[in-house]
Amino acid sequence: MRPHFMNCTLGFGGALLLSLALTGCGGDDDSQNAQQGGGQQQKPPTKAEVINVEAHDVALSKEYPAQVRSNQEVTVMGRVEGVLEARHYREGSMVEKGDKLFTIEQAPYEATVKQNQADVQSAQAEVSRAQRDAERYNRLYKQNSISQQQRDQAQADLSTARAAKAQAQAALDSAQINLSYTEVNAPVSGMISLSEVNVGNLVQPPQELATITPLNPIEVRFSLPANDAFSLRQQRQQGDTEQANVAVLTAPGTESASRDALQLRGKLDFLGSRVDESTSTVQAEAVFQNDDQVFLPGQFVRVALPNVMRYDVYAVPAIAVTEGLKGPQVFVLDDEGKAASRFVSLGEIAGDWQIITDGLKPGDRVVVSAIGSISAGDKIDAQPFSGKVPEPQNNAGENPSQDPDAQGGEGVEGAKRDAREADDGTNGAN
């Protein structure tokens, strides 16, 4: 019986030792699994570019509806009465200043000129006679041969003759002017319209005959908000007149699959001196060289002023702004380098930059890249701002534009690496 007891005792002890050994092995596995699980729960810092907020000047490109004008457009009028004898131009053609356009019957006005010329000659003869009489009477008066009254009368007759000559000369001048009006010439260069009076019809002044529209240069009038006008005046006062006056004219609807919309580059040459109380706008005018004569007066266009400044404002890349539950927001780094959402008020957009009117202060560090992969509370590996606005970021693992070394599933490469690490962990466990 004793040997049997001993065997049982040894068997029980061996089993106890084996159980303790297995328990120890099992404890090591649990500890390793716990360490691995804890490592996966801690998201590594997200690499992102960060910009320091500071006030600076921003140039905006502002666009306004406008209409083409030609301030030198002239309406050609008939200024004397008569039958329209001839038209000397082709309707719709370009005419030069001084070109003969119309001829109104000249015979009646030529006859009037000849009659007035004869009147001038008669008046001149009367002046000559009165001049001789006045000289003779003056000599006789000095010899006491005539009275003073006779001498004075001779002087008065001379003055009357001279006045009559002046009157006759004025009538001749008027007749010659009317005769010149029978030939209607172009007062300016430009494109001429259809004739308003057919040849053979009677012209009764003042009567419109045609319209001449200069097409180069052209003027464009438009209205701009009072704050834009204020900025332009501020730029001019600071000596930046050349940039402030740059204007670009665009014709909507002229673009095609292979060509951009027609454009002209000119300058702002007039900025109104008062604000319209009903619209809070200021009138402006820009001038453009229309060498190809493509743009026509009356045409509706768009005018852009590409250098309207906003002074001393906060601006961040537009990609940094996202839509939160309470409105627009940006991610700002706190003292621990973690992302915190900050709601902001938006101003105008300047190209790829968004002006912030409220919510930021100097020294704030705003995240400007990898926005789609960041949540509030994430640790950020801050990188200097490259100066280039990054491409918009989509959801994690879906945007190949992210950096190849993105962590935690950020970007395609990060997703692939996470998958490899998961496979390695599975193989090691096996």
C-alpha cells in the first residue's frame, strides 16, 4: 500500500507543477496581448502643415456687371434745309474724320452767298465815298469854310457806312456758313449707321442723318460697392495707383471648347466722388483698347478689378475651413499640440485664401493640410507651412494626394502599411 501512496503523491505534485507552468505561460500571452491592444488604441500623431495667424494685406479679384459705351459717339445732324442730293458712304462702314457723308442742294445757298458778296461790295463803296467826304470836310473846317455841324455830319456818315459794311460782311459770313453746311462731313472717326434720310427727301433742321460710333477705344461704366471704392482710393493714396487701376473686360458667352472668353485689358480712369444712397454703390468707368473692334457699345460684359486690396486682415488657406455643427470652423493647435475646433466668421475669398473676420487672433496655429483625417483631440505632428495651398483632403484612405508616410490609415500608403502590420501580427501569433 505504501508504494501506491507514494505514486499517487508524486502524480498529484507533478500535475500541480504542470498546472502552475501552464498558468504562467497563459499569463505571458495575456500580458503580450494587452500590450499589443494598448498600442493599437493610441493613434500616432498626424503629420500636417500648420500656419501661424498674423494680420496682412490681401488682394481680391472683384467682378462687376457692366455695359460697353462709346463716349465719343456722334449723331450727324442736318443743319440747313434742302433736298438731300447725295450720300457718299456705304452704310455700316468705317469712316474717317473729315470724310464727306452727305450733300444737300447747294444752289439756293450759293445764290445767297453771291447776293451778300454784292452787298458787301456796295457797302465798301459807300464807305469809300463817306471816307473822302469826311476828309474833305475836315480840311474845309480847318479853313473856316464850313461849319462844325457840317464836319460832324460827314464823320457820322462815315461811321454809318462802316457799320453797313460790317453788317453786309456778317450776312455774307452767315451765308457762307450755311453753304458749308450743305456738305456734311464726319466729325469723328468710327463706324457709321444706316442713313435716317433717303436721297431725294427734304432735310429740315435739326434732323438726324446718321450716327457715327467710334469703336476704339471703348468705355465701360459700372457700379461697385462703397467698400471696394474705399479700398481703391486707399491704394491710390498709398501710391499704388498703377495696380489699383488695372481692369479686365470679359464677354460672357464667347468662350468655346478650345478658346477662353474674349478679354481686353485696360485701366480704371474714373471713380465716382459720391455714394448712391439707394444702392450704396459708387459709379466707375474703365477704358479699353478695342483694336479688333469686337466689342460694341450697348453690349453687356463683366469687368474685373484684380487688385482690390483688403488691409490688415486675417486669412488662412480656404482648405483649412470646414463646416462644423455650429457653422464654419478651423482646427487650431492647443498648448499640447492637439487639434481643437474653433468656430470662425468668414469674410471674402481671395483666390485660394479665406479671410476670417472673427474667431482667430495673432499667434494662433491653424492646421492647413490633412484636414479630412483630423478630429478634435488628435495629436498633430506640426510641419511648417509650405506656402502652397494643399489639395482638398477626402476621407482617410481615399485620397492619394496625401503624403506617402501618412500614419494611422491616412492616405493610400498608410492604409497599406496598416494592413501589412496587421498581417505581421497575425503571423507572429501563429
